[in-house]
Amino acid sequence: MKKLGLTLSAVCMLFVSASLFAADASAEVRINWKLDTAKENYALNNFSWKAGSQAEVRDSFDAASGASLKGSTKAFNAVRYADPASDKKAAMPAGLRGLFLFAVADWKLTDSHALQVTQNAGIITVRFIRKTTAYELKTDKKGNFNLLTGSKCAKDIAEKTDSGFAIKPEYVKAGGNPAKMSDLDWNKVKLVQDSFNPAAAYHYEGDLKFALENKVLSISGLMKRK
């Protein structure tokens, strides 16, 4: 009986801690992220994030386990979704969260998701396909990415198959292979705004700074809770 009491006490403490973090309307999330888009050096990839008063998570790809070293793939859901997390109401663009995961994953992910990063007149554009959705993140000419307007997506551009996913015929490049996400014809998809869930208890706003130097894409700044 005593053991049960201690267990319940521990559960209650965890619940209270989570509730306090969720109730902190002024909480900000600091982001520091880098990815070697040339896919040459894993050591350049990292994803550091700090939510509110919690300890900073400094994450990277763990070759031994083939996953993120500090478990950000799941742990970042504390930021991705508004409280309670079980409601799965997004507090930020799905495309941005998807982009963050590339820095804590094997190069195979950048290939299978057809990640491409370009820069033109200061504007950085990031595109990739995750499962059945295509994402495009774009900055202004100074490299500023706005959390409310910078991300767009096109849903249902692919369908699940026995071996993975295949681009729907109407969106494939002429002569392309539907099984290769890189053969998506972006001129054929209709992009719509990718933002937070309006039903979420809160969401994040602000600008993040994107920079592309020597094929290394970096993202830094604050996501402000509103």
C-alpha cells in the first residue's frame, strides 16, 4: 500500500509540473538548429531547444541507435502541441517541426523526403515531402521566417503503398517515378497556409532567423507563445 502511495505521489508531481509549464503563458522556446545540406558531416547537425524555464535540450543524431540522441523526435511534442499534448492540437507549423527532425536523423531521411534548400536574392526556400504532404518554408529577403506566414503545404499529393508512399499521377514530373519524392512537380501542387490549429489553447508567433552558409542551413531565435 505504501508503495502504491509513493507511485501515485510521483504521478501527481509529474502532472503538476506539466500543468505549471502549460499555464506559463509567457513561456518562450529558444531554437538553435543546424543541418549540413551537403550530407557530408553529421557532426555539423544539431538541434538545441529550450522551452520556458526547462533545461535546454542539446540533441543530435545518434548513429549507434539510428535515432535522436536526446529523443527530441518525441520530446519536442511538448512544444509542437498545445497542452494537453494528448489533444494533438498543433501550436506551430507542421512543416517547421518536420524540418527540425532532419538534424537528428540519418541522411536517409533527407533523401526519402526529398529535402531541398535554395537561396535566391536572400530568400531561403526549403521544400520536402513527408508521407502524403508537401511542405514549403520560405523566408523574406533578410532570412527571416515568420511562424504565422512562412510555412505552406499541399496535402494528399501522395498515397500509401505496400512499400511506402507514391506521388499521385497528377503531381508527378513528366517521365518521373512516383516512388521518388524528388520527382514531385511542385508547379502542379496548390500550396495553402501551414500554421497552428485554431482550436489550440495557445500558439507560437515571431520570426526565426534562417541562414545558409557553405551548404549548412541554420535556424535560430525565439518562438513566442500567444
